[in-house]
Amino acid sequence: MIGERIKRARAAAGLSMQALGEQVGISANMVKKYEHDQSMPSSGVLLKLATALSVRTEYFFRPARVTLGRWSIVKSLSFS
């Protein structure tokens, strides 16, 4: 879930994985791992990502709303 938000914000900012990584101080490969939910960024890296992507840190944790016809489902993040 967080990975998809990072990817979406990066695309909206018009940044490549390499450019985002350079701004944050991580490798493009690490950005890729975050975007594919293969690794979880630390709170410090998350703050740097939010700054580089011009979003608030809450953006990464907001519930996702999915609409199916007349039904609306809110999916919250759970960390297990």
C-alpha cells in the first residue's frame, strides 16, 4: 500500500527512481523496493520522501477508498 503511494506521488512529481533516490539519499534500487513493497522505509526516509515528493507524510497512510458500482469500501493499512 505505501509502495503504491510512493510510486503514484513520484509519477505525479515527474521524477525518475534515480532522481528521487538522489534527493532522498538512497539508491534507485531501494526506491524500487519501496514501490514494490519489498522493503519498508524508516520514519526518517519516509519524511525525506514526503519532502521530495511535496506530500505530507499522512499521504502514505491514508485509507484507500475503492468504489465498486454503488458500494464503497475503505481499506485501512495494517502492519503485521
